[in-house]
Amino acid sequence: MPQDQSRITYLLQRYTGKTCTRQELEELFAYIAAHPDDAGLHAFMEDVYHDLNPNTALPDIDLDSVYRSMMPPAPAKRVFPMRYAAAAAILAAIVALAFLWRSPRRHAPVKTPLAQQAAKPVTPGSDRATLTLANGTTITLDSTGQQVISGGNTRITQQHGQLVYGTPGSKEQNIQYHTLSTPRGGQFKLTLPDGTKVWLNSASSLRYPTAFTGSSRTVELQGQGYFEVAQNAAQPFKVTVNSMEVQVLGTSFDIMAYNDEATVNTTLVNGAVQVKEGSRLQLLHPGQQAMLNPATHALSVQAADVQKVIAWKNGLFVFNNMTLAAILREIARWYDVEIVYTVQPSQDLYGGGISRSLQLPGVLSLLEANGSNHFRMEGRKVIVLP
């Protein structure tokens, strides 16, 4: 800790209590930016995190990813100078607090704390899924289970929060199709028979064969998934989403295809993919995103904020240049809650980062931090107030 330990402790307490002034905030960030390896400071912030989240382990977060995600090429309105971005990233990662870049804070009305409004705690999502076998049998999967599942000649094992398919025998003839589905508030990891790894976000499903035969490896996705494809040039990997097809040889990419989103987004992390819709083909390069409008079938390509797109896989919400409504859709899926609007949501753009391991009241409190957003909780409903 610094020479004046009491001063930094005071500033941290003021910050976590959302009562610090702009000058105090800059003083705190300036110190953190100048002393990123201060073990005492990190220990203090860990204590603060555990005070806020007594039953939650400190998440393992990639600071570099957080830092890059907080420096978009076209940033939204922000409260803090960019030279404090690194300090903000450290504080956000360890204390798991949000930095909402919007208008200056306005005085918020006094109300019952969000944590006291829900009859039962609304906890964050976890590793949960359902495996549906070819004969219709369903198997519940969670973060603690360990089991071996019978799947023809293919060995299937659940290892806590992931499902792993072994390599099928060379004489595999009876190819079956399985479906892995995550509920709202769930996520799961899957290793396919060819070694391809898939991370399924909440409210998603993947249908796939127990062995890949023929000229291609084809799976069907609904919702959102992140893929790390095992290379096999002789057998291209294909992901179908309704009328769209994404074809790859070996690469990492994310597809978001939720029904409540306006577009189906394919974001390439590395390698190369080809997006096909009808007779149109679009080749993507790393850092690009293809956006398909299912209503008009319009297909466009733009530069992508890759770290924001795949933040969910790394245990974070990252909001850069996003509207409140878009943010709340992500929150609704992860916490399995209903969003009810009593006012038209603002089109202002927000930016920042929040850990997905926070309890819902903590997330909503962070969204309220700038004084412009107000919420009320009624069971599993989040009411958006004026």
C-alpha cells in the first residue's frame, strides 16, 4: 500500500460506496495506474469484492482483454479520461465494478435497496444444460456432475461443466444426432467427436452427429456459441443457423443467433470463415463480423469489437457502444429474468465491464450508478423505471 495507506483506503471506500467526487476518483485511478503491482492494494480490493459477493469466488479475468475492451475505436460518451483506462480495468477486474460512460451522475431518488426487493436471491447463471439423445432420452448436466453416458460406439463423459465425446470407432455405422441445450441462466462446454470445442451461452442449443462422416462436418446452432474448430482440410466444418451457413476449415469464431436480436452475427477471431446466405457468399478475415438481418436477408460486414463479442465466454459482460435495451437483453438471458419497461428505454450508448459472477442486484446497482437508470425488482421481474 502507499505511504499514506489511510488515504487510499478512504478513496477506495468512497469509490465502492459510490460517494467519491470526480477529483477523488482521478486521484484513486492515478495511484492505481502508477502502482499496478501493489500487492496490498490488490488484497484490499479482493476484500472489497468478497464483502460485496460473500459466497462467490473471485473470477479469473484476463486483464489485457478488459483493458482492450475498454478502448473501442469509436467510444461512447464516457465519464473518465482515457488515460485512466488501465487503472479502471484493474479496478473493474478485481472489485468487479462497472464503469458506465455516459452523462454525469444525477441525484437518484431514495428507495429500497435492490438487494432487499427480491423475495429470493436472483443469482447469476452457472454450468447447466440438458443433453437429448437420439431416442429422446434427456440427461441433466450441471457444474458438479461426473458421469459416463452411453452413446452407441462413442464414449461420452461429463466432466463437471463440460461434455466430451470420444473419437468414434473406425467402423461406426449407426450415426445418431444429439442436442445439447442450455436454459436461460445456463452455459456449457462441449468437445465434439472431431476435437472441436464449443462454448454454449445461455438459452442456446447445438444439434450434432455422434460421428462426422462424409465430405463435411455439419452442426446446427440456435442462440450463441463460440467455436474452436479442429483442423481437417478434407472435411470442412459447417454451422447452420436457419437459412445461413458458416463454413470453416480450422478457426475460432462466435455466432450469435438469438430470436430477440435484430441480426445474426458471425464474428471471426482467427483463421477464415465463409458466410453463406442463399446464393451470396461473404469471406471474413480476423476481426470482422458478418451481420445478417433475418427479416430482409441483408448481409453486411463490419469491423468487430472481438473482445466485447467473446467477453461472455471469459466471465464478463462488456458493453461498448450499446444501448440500455441491448444490455438488459444479455442480463435477462444470463439471470433468467423478465425485463418490463414502464418507460421507453434511452438510445444513449454505454460502455464498461461487469463480472457475470455478480448477484443481479449488484449488477443493477452498477447500472444505476450514473443516476440516469432506475430499476425495481419483483420476483424474477426487473422493472425499468423513469
